[in-house]
Amino acid sequence: MAAILSIVFVPRAQAAFMVTTTSQSSASAEANSLAAKLAELKSTDKSTLGFTERKHLRIEVRTIKQHLKDISGGVYISVGAIILIIVLLIILL
């Protein structure tokens, strides 16, 4: 019975792993290209640019930074949530 279950569930687990690995690698490649673009924008000579060009450049840099934050994902826990978790653990244990 266990052999049948392992045959049934293992391929699906491997397929799920392959999908997440592919999406992570594409996200990583996109993040690298955005980081290169950001470095290029920061290295440009801004003294020769006009007001509207500098404004457009700032907006583009902000957009790239926000997109990099969105790609990175991550789980952020606030200080209040950590305190609440600690208090609940103390009460329950």
C-alpha cells in the first residue's frame, strides 16, 4: 500500500518543485536585470539633464526599486506581532 502511495504522490511533488524552481530562477534573472538597470541609471551624469528628465529618471528608479521589493517577497513580522506571539506562547506553555 505504501509503495502505491509513494508512486502516486512523488511525481506530483516533483512537478510542484520544478514549477517553483523555474519561477524562482526567472524571478532571479529578472531581479538581476533590474539591478543592472538600476546601477546604470544611478551611474548616469545627472548634471546635464533637464528638470523633466531628472523627474522621469527619479520615477523610473522608484518604480524599479518597488518592483525589486515585490519580486523579493519575504515575510515581514512587525514588532507588535512578535510581542503577541511571545505572550501567547508564555500563556499557552
